[in-house]
Amino acid sequence: MASSAALLISYPFAVTTRMLVDFSPKLEVHPEANFQGNYRRAFVFLWNIGRWNNAYSGFLRNYYWHKFPQLFVSLLVADRLGIFSRWKVDFLGGPGDNSPEDSLI
């Protein structure tokens, strides 16, 4: 679940913006109409266009099935090493509270 959410959030930033800049036609007549190699302009265009289904073109074929196994395996390894366990003692505790006495209010 966390790997899928990370990929959904990162795809417009990482891939779609790069595709807009690198593969858009370079217009000689109106150079202000293209992005001129500027990734910030491309993402502002993507943000303001209002149709986010354009931001996810080729998501499953080009990005998800290549990056998901890496992220999922790294989360499994981190869980097996104990990174996600024993960071909270009780419901009211937080990160860094290693004893029940620290959690008392």
C-alpha cells in the first residue's frame, strides 16, 4: 500500500514533467509556447491544466511495474530488520518513548 501510494504521488513529478519537457516540440515561431527546457514551467502547466488523467499516461506500463518491486522489497527488508516495530509502547506514546513511564501524562 505504501509503495503504491509513493508511486502514485511521484509519477507526475518524476516522469510526466520530464516527458513534457524532453518530448514537446521545439517551436521556432513562438518559443514562449514551449517549456524551453524548464521543468518548473512544465509542472506548473500540468498543475493548472485541470485534467490530472493526462498526468498518468503510461503509468502502469512505464513506471509502476518497474519501480514497485524495488520499493516493496525494500519495505519488506526494513520490516524484517525491525525498523517499523517497537517504536511505540502504547497508544498515547510517540517516537522516542521507549518505556511505559515516559508515556504517562
